[in-house]
Amino acid sequence: MMGKSITAFEHIQSNNFKTILLILLFPCSLVALFYIVCFFIYVGQYQNALPMINQTVLHGMPIIIGIALVWMFISGLWGDKMMLGFAGAKQLKKTDEYKHIYLLVENTAIMAGLPTPKIYVINDDSLNAFATGYSPKNASIALTTGIMKKLSPLELQGVIAHELAHIGNRDIRLNMMLIAGVGIFGLLADGFSPIRTPQKNGVSIKTGSSSSKNKDSGFLLLLAVFITLMIFHHIIEPLLLLAVSRTREFAADATGAMITHHPQALADALKKISKDSTVEILENHKNMAQACIYAPFNAKPLFSLFSTHPSVEERIKRLEQMAGNAII
């Protein structure tokens, strides 16, 4: 039994709610984490630490809230460009040698009742694809050269329909915000590192060579911000990525199959993709895995709970069950 399915409208509503919840909880979770970090830093050094903790948090909150606002601003305006940049994707034009790909995407978008997304090409012989954008009106699809060459037209249409389903279901907005956030927080965590703090008058702030109380408190504030960003970047953000339900892949598979009326074609495409999905340029951008139709690198999590995608065997099984029910 596959359980109760939800409609596309219900899936869109769910993702819209998750997006709003993510935006609302993001600054709150940062402030809470910052307070906890300050608590552990100050309790070990001062007897009456609580007033100092509250003062540090009060001074640090503008920084934390400012970071949250920067994240939301950048992810909204440039999140899709960041994702396409990570993949080294170049926009495809009608006049290019892949004109037939443009026509295939255009026709499939019409079948899905969606605007035709911009099409990007990733110069890699592997088989993979992803979609990005804040809404269907400004969405983009990226395809590797390998997936365009190695799949049959019907299989490739199934992949395109899968990505269009992500666009229609608003999965792409969640992906964009989370993936952009990972990139931003990685840079900020590195930039706030006390190890990289410049020296002043030959005295390193990190070593605390100066006995100045202001310098000590300044260093502790910097240290607390740095630790907060590092914990958020390496622990909280990966959990947020996994919090976006993997059932969205099942929903995109099912919706894509309904768009093309050929679930077996998408099942056959997934069989080929799973054998050759590694995109070399994405090896250093592990956070991009959840956006792709299949993990774009070889490393696999030890437990399925920590996987960004359901097993390909289960996805194929469900599609073949749909094919057996003759969706035409």
C-alpha cells in the first residue's frame, strides 16, 4: 500500500506554509542558538555570568537579525543565480544546437499548464537535472549535456516533466532559500572566524594580549557569533535541508508521469540516471543534492533517514505501478 496521496494543490499549500514557517523561525532559531552559545562561553569564565550573557546577546542580536535579513534578501533575489552558478550552467538559446531541447521543454510546459522556464546547460557527460526559481514565472531548468544526449526523447521528456512538477508544486522556492542559505552561512562563518581577525598594533585580539575589558568583551562577542554561525552552518542547516520532506520527489515523479502520460519512460530514465549521476562541478556543493533529480555525487548517507531522496528502487517501483494502471 502506498498510502493516501495528496493533490497538487494540497502539496503547493504545504510548501507555501513551510516557506512562511522557515522565514519566521529562521531569526528566532538563530537568536536562541546565539543565547545558548553565549551561556556556555560565559558560564565557564565568570561567576555572575547571566547579566553579561544578556548584554552580549543584546549587542549581538542586531548582527544575527541582520544576517537573517541578508539571507532572505539574497536568496529571494539571487538564490537561483547562485544555484546555477554552483553548477556552472549556461543559458540555452533557441538558435543553439540544442534547439530541439527548447521545443521539448516548451511543449511539456504547455502540457503542464506552466510558463516555459529558462533552460540552462551544464557541461557534464553525466545524467542529472534540477529546477530553480522563486515562482513558475521566473523558473529555470538545468540539464547536463549527458542527460540530453543519452536519454531517449520520451525519457528526457519524463525528466523535464518531473522538474516542471517541482516548479508547479513550488518545491523550487524552498530549495532555493535553503541552498542559498547554506552558501551564505558558510561564507559568513568563515569571515567571522576569530582566527582570521586582523591584528591591531601588533596585538592579536584572539590571544587577548591586551588587558582591556572592552577588547575582552569584543572578542567574546565575536567568538559567540562565530560559534553560532559554525553550528548553524554544519548542524542546523543540514537538518533544515532534510526537513523538506522527501515525499516531494514521489509527488514530482507522479505529477511528471501524469503530465506526459508515460510513467514507464520516467522510470527508465531514473534507471539510467542512477548509474551515472555524478556531476563533477557539484562535488564541492553537497547542498545541491536535494535540488537534483538524483544525488549528483557518489557519497551516500549511512542511513536512509539522512538521504535527500527516497530510494531510486522505490521511485521506479511506484512509477511502474502507475504504468501498470495504464495512465493514458
